[in-house]
Amino acid sequence: MDWFLANWPRVIDLAGSHLYLSGVPLVVGLVLSVPLGWAAVRWRASYPAIITSSGLLYTIPSLALFIVMPLILGTRILDPFNVLAAMTVYTLALLVRTVADGLSAVPDHVEQAATAMGYGGLRRLFGVQLPLAVPVIASGLRVASVSNVSIVSVASLIGVSQLGDLLIDGYQRVIYGELLTGILACVVLALALDRLIVLGARLLTPWQTAGGGAA
Amino acid sequence: MIRFDGVTKQFPDGTTAVDDLSLTAPTGKITVLVGPSGCGKTTSLRMVNRMIEPTRGGISLDGQDTGRMDAAELRRGIGYVIQHAGLFPHRTVLDNIGTVPRLLGWDKKKVKDRSRELLEVVGLDPKLGNRYPTQLSGGQQQRVGVARALAADPPVMLMDEPFSAVDPIVRDQLQDEFLRLQDELGKTIVFVTHDIDEAIKLGDQVAVLRVGGTLAQVAEPQYLLAHPADDFVADFVGKDRGYRALQFEHAPRLTLHSEPSVVVGETPSSRASWLLVVDDDRTPLGWVEPARVGDRPVASEDLHRGGTVARASGSLRGALDAALSSPARRGVLVDNDGVLVGTVRAHEVLTAIEETERPERDEDDPVHGGAMDVSGERG
């Protein structure tokens, strides 16, 4: 507590970077996984290939991915963009399957009704399928947000600052206050993101919370 | 007019769902496709709006080949109602109803007004407009389904077992209202059901399909009941078809007897063995046995409610049932407002039945005999 009180401006600063480095990829990853998940559902034959290959991305060790990114993207070693790109890959790995599952979970009779009303292509995706997939996608997004908050701390090893700095510095210099602050700040951040997603999903799905029961 | 011309549907696994179906659904009429499961009735229906493409043959809509139309556009011009309504769970009732108008690009205000109007047309409380489908009962959802199909005022409606998932009382009510609505709207409707009673009640024309997707017979319901083309159809229309056919014969021919009655709450003056009890508006409530009531006023508990009440302008079936079910053996008939007009005895109904002509059998074409004449139609 003493350590936090003495260093709180820096902690807030690092938490801001942490949020930026884990949150932006969450959004970008979600946007990218929608077309991929949709394609996997739309063309059933592509489902195993898309789901398996995107899932495999998650098995790449984060340190390795952070280091490889400059080679792939041609960016500078210390560019935070490397971290953003790598985190997007992890988000994608978790969300493509979720989006595909969410889209396939739309009830059959609703899909049929949509077809019969003359819904096609993008209007069907955005008007019927995605809104109904929100609960499933939100649950995947919650997992991805926690995973991102956790993984991104490794970026301290390649010199991109965020809360991970506290963990490494606290460990190397044996400052328990700093270590504890780093851990707690990550947990708080993860919980905050989680709440935010739950709240967002609730706002997007008013029909799920509307009082049930027949009139 | 919808015309099936030698339509065959084979699925990739080799099953033939529909086999060389030729059928015409006349403009402004209800054509019911009925048959056991596996007879291809739903497949046939879905080929009309091209949710399923035929393997061979073609379907035309007012003379236009549907195969050449843009599928999505074709569908927006055809109302579609399915079992369990298939409402969009994430949209309010009003937004569900406005689906097709929105897809057609109507402006927001017009969509909203039209949706509100339809809510009323299908007999739903305007307050329900902002609810979500899960907050409605099955019957209410089905009404919303019908309203949604009617929203863009399509000339053609396809209905796939729309009333089979609701309980029998609600179903009966929905069917009656559907017929009343159709009287006003005069849509060209193809209606799929597995329930022969529903087919006979709703259809201007009934097509019986057999397993394997062949047409067993198409005819007006009276004709179907009187002259089933073969054993399959005879079996399918059921054992009590003779009785059921009576629902097409109207009762006005009957001579009614005036019936002494007592208003509930008054003391019966007659000593007849059965006395009819009515309310202040002369709506029949039931029968009482004056001998049991004695000198006290007739109370609600004294009523014998076993007898059915038929409308004088209704069918012979209703009149006969009223007579058969009445404890007094006198069937109670009322006018359209439910006011007592008189009673009739079973043998009088039977006499009326015997004087009724039955539809004549067409010896040349047992399958299409008795079907609606569409030769004079456009297209």
C-alpha cells in the first residue's frame, strides 16, 4: 500500500498503456473475426480449416510472437504496434470460433423466417444473425479480454511498457509492494473490462432481460 | 394464381420429396396441402418462394416463372407464416411486423404506422407492440407472425402449419379469425397442414398428398368428403367424414320451434321436464329440470350445460350436434348475436340432410374432379 501511494501516478500511467495494448486488439480482433466466423458458417466445408488454423494461433508463445512481429510487419523492434498486432492475433484465435458458434446458434426457425422474408447477405448478418449471436460472442469476448490483460504483461520483456513492468521490476529488485500492486492492478483491469463487456452485451440484448412470461 | 407444373424435388440423398406435382392455387382462394408426414407438403410450399429449388418442373406466379425472378425480391412479395411463428426474438412486436416493409425501403414513419395498423387487424392489444416475442403467449406470437406476413400487403401468402403449435381452443379461435380476415383480404393462400379437419375447415380447395410426394386428390372439401378418389384419401379424410361433410350444408331450411324459456334468477312457471334458461339478453345459458328446482328461483348451479348451441345461419352439422347433445333432445339455435331464435329436433335436421344434394362425382378425372375451376382466371 505504501509503495502504491508513493508511485500511483506511474501505476495509473502503466495501467493506461496496459488497457490500450490489451483493449484495442480486443476491438480489432472482434471486427476481424466476424467475417472469418461468418465464412466458416456460410461455407461449411471451410469450417474445420478456419477454426483449426485460427485456434492454433493461440498456441504460439507470446514472447516468440512479439519478437517475430517486426520481421513480419517490417516495424521497429520497440514499436508498440508489434504488441497490438500480436494481441490481435490472440484475440482472433479465441474469437473466430466464438463468432462461428454464435452464428450457428441462431434458431432454425428464425433463419428460415429471415430467408422467407427476403433477407440476404449482409443485411441478414447484421440484421438478424449478429444481434442474436451477441450473448455467445460476449462470453467469448470476456475470455479474450482476461487473456489479453494477462498475456500483454509479457511485452515488458521486449521493452513495451505497461503493468508488466511492475512485475518484472518488483521481481528483480524484490519489492513486494510493487509486485503486489502489479498483480492487483491487472486483476482490477481485467474485472473492469469484463464488467464493461457484460454491460455492453446487456445493452445490445434488451430482449434477453425483458420481463418474461406471457401476457 | 400459383401453378405447379410437373414439379419434382429430389434431395441429394436420393429421396423424392415431391413427385410430378401439377396443381393450381386459384387467385384469392385458400388452397390447403394436406397429408401425412413425408408427403412433401412443406417442400412443395417452400418451392413457391424458392427456399427450395425444384429438381424438375416449374412454378409460376400469375403466369410468371418464379425460377427467373430474383429470389429475395420474390420472397418479399410473398407473405410467409411458419409454425412457432419464427419471430425475431431480438425485435419488438412492432419491429417484427415491420420487417418486410423495412426491407422494401419504406420510410420509418410509414413502417411504424403500418405495423400499428396490423397489430389491430390481427386482434392484438396495441400495448403489446413494444414487447419482445418471448413475452407473448403462443397464440399471440402466431398472430404477430400473421401480421408480419401481411405487412407489405403481398397478394400471395404461404402458411406452414401456422396454428398447429397452439392449444385446441386458441387454434379454433385463430382459424375463425383467419377466415374472417381472408374474407376481407382475399389473398391467394397456400396453406400446409397435417390436420384434415383444419384442411376442410379452411380450404376452398384441398390437395391431399401421399407419402412420396404424389398428389392423391385435389378437390373442394365437400367433394373430397363425398368422393374420395381412392382408399388412401378415404382413409385420410377419416371415418366420420359423412358427419363432417354436414358442416358445408347450411341450416336455414330448418323450421324452428319456439321454445319456452325462463330468465336465470326467476322461478320457473312451466312444469315441462326440461326448461331452457336464458340471461337478460335472451342468450341461452343451459337447461333446467323444473321438478328439481321447485318453487325457488333458478340459480346458476341448477343449469345443465351439456347441450351445444348452434347458429341458425350455421351448418347442419352444428344444428345436428346441438340436437344430439341437448338433454331435452331439442337443439338450441341462436342468431349471429347469440340471441335465442328457437329449437330443432334431430329428426328434423336429418330430414333436411336427406333433402340436401350431394356433390356429383366426376367420373372422368377422379384426382382433379371437383377441383376449383380456374380456366377463366388470368394468367
